[in-house]
Amino acid sequence: MTKKPIDITGKLPPVQVRKPWRQSLPEIHAKRIDKLIDTHGRIKAAMAQLKAIQQEFHDYVPKGREEFEMRHLQEQVAAVLVLLGCAEEKLYLTVPSEEFMSAEHLADLGIH
């Protein structure tokens, strides 16, 4: 015995666009925002990897000449983390703040 499909036409709520404020933007700007967000995410991932490497360096106890080389590597990783931190902050500031707001917060502000 086969079940008859249920007709749900008109019974579902209308589809809500997650970010209606973006609909007023030209498509190229919305794509650029998406690329900035993607780049921001990749920078944060790289920072997490470097922090893990930095922790491994910190936990490792070098001997003799290794100590100098490890200290040099630690300094380089620390410098890269500072630069990536600056890049991450700048990218975060280039993305419209509405991108990170919840739908409720946007509604409270009157942004559609």
C-alpha cells in the first residue's frame, strides 16, 4: 500500500531571506563582502594553526644549538601572529557590521 503524498501548498511560511539588507546592494558588493568574510575566516584559521605551532615550540625543550634556532623560529612565528592579527582586525572592520548581527538585532535597529 503506497502513501498518498501530502499537499503542503500554502501551508508553509514564506521563505525568509537571511540578510534582507543585502538585497539593496549591487551583486558585486555582496560578492565582495562574501570574499572578505571568507578571507577573514582563512586568516583566523591560519592564526589558530600558528598559535598551536607556537605552543609546541614553547613545550619543546631544545638542547645546545637547537635552542638558538628554536628561539629564532619562535620570534618569527610571534611576528607573523602580530601581522595576521592586524590583518584580521582590518578585514573585520571592512565587513559591514550588519553582516555579524542577528535578524532580531537588525529588526531592532530598523534595518531590513
